[in-house]
Amino acid sequence: MLVSASEMLTKAKAGKYAVGQFNINNLEWTKAILLTAQELNSPVILGVSEGAAKYMCGFNTIVGMVNGMLETLNITVPVALHLDHGSYDGAYAAMNAGFSSVMFDGSHYAIDENIAKTTQIIKDASAKGISVEAEVGAIGGEEDGVVGSGEVADPKECKQIADLGVTMLAAGIGNIHGKYPANWAGLNFEVLAKIQEETGTMPLVLHGGTGIPAEMIQKAISLGVSKINVNTECQLSFAEATRKYIEDGKDLQGKGFDPRKLLAPGVEAIKATVKEKMELFGSVGKA
């Protein structure tokens, strides 16, 4: 059964580890992440962007697929199904379809409008036991066409949004989505420490977890980050393994063209990436 992200993140914050949000793109992705979480006895958050939801035939299809897998694969670790960077309407559509957690990304609105919309979503989500992530200060890089420049959030604004009763807060600290450029300045830990001071026990979220050096990830966790989003890294490892399979001509041997065989190396690559991240985040054995 899907659960909200609230309890798993409260435990993570108290225990100084982080739960990974791994974005899903199709059945293979979802299965690989769930099996790895179960194998490592780790809580997990399945992230779905609105673009990925459209690709997978909408929120109802995704909820049906995930619930079916939880039952058939006998997944007993806590799993949250989370809308990533949701619009206002998208958040409601996901909640109505059965998502257990939503992110409302109001970071492009003026702070007053962001507060008004976030307040309404929190009210309606809380009534259904759904966790809510809010964002302050755009995250750099590209996320479904939303582009930011590695901005840094204002700790006072973070407190304003935190005080509305959100479950978790994503705050820009110089992190970006996608691959990090060679001239990236790194995470701004000074700002992160101030945000943590202002928001207290609230779990903080680090977007753009791909490519941030391990020691920076660990430092961010020590400063209150309890949820780390990973997407690009799984895509890269899946693509690399699939490329190798085809370049080695394995799709031309026997029934190597069968999608179950063709996609298998990519699935194993996703599993390996997820395992590596769960070990780095410290969530192994914490289910």
C-alpha cells in the first residue's frame, strides 16, 4: 500500500539519513526501483513529473501500475508515489488519481501567490493524508522545460512557506537538474545551514542529486536534507547499458530483439545506480 512521505522523512531527518526519490519513466524503471528498495530494506519515493505522467498515459495508469506491482512483487517497505514539480491543477489531478504525495512547484509565482496556492493544496492534501512538498527559489537546470540558473533560496521565505504546514521543503542552494557543468560552484552550505535554522525539524529536499560529489551529499544530509531526488543518473546508466547490448550485437543473436531481453541490461543498470544511491544516502535497512 502506498504511504505518504511524511513518516519516512521525519524518521530520516531524526536519523540523519536521506530517502531517495527516484523518478520513474516506465514499467522497467518502476520495477527496478521497487525491487532494489525491497532488497535493501529501504523506504523509497517514486517520483513522477507531469511530462513523464503524460508519457505513461496519465496518473490513473501510473497508480494502477504501481499498486499492482506492490501487490505482485510483495513490496513491504514504505513506498510513496510523488508528483514531482507539479502545477496547481496537476497536483489536484494526481491526488484524485491516488498519488500519496505531491509537490506543488509555485516557485515561479510571486511569494504571496505561492503562499495562497500552497495553503489551499496543503489543506486539501492533509484531509486525504497526502504529503506536500513546496519549493522556494528555483532549482537550476532543466526540468520538463522549467529552467532555472542554480538560484539560492531566501531563508526567510523558506520559513514563510514552512510555517504553512508543508511536509517537506525544496530550497535552491545552487543545485541544478541534469548534468552539472564544469564551472559549477558547488552547493551553498552557508545558506543551507540558515534554512535549517529557520525551518527546524522540517525535512529539506535536495533536487538535482545527479553528479553532486558524495562528500557534498553527506554534508547536505548532516545539515537537514532528508530527501534527495535522482533521475538523470538512472537514465544515463540505462542508456549506457542498452547501447552496449546493441553495439555488442546481442539484439541480433537468437531472440535478443525481444524487449524483455533488450531492456534487461538497462534494468540491471538502474538497480545498480539505485543501490549505490541508497547506500550513499544511508537509507539501507531503514524501512
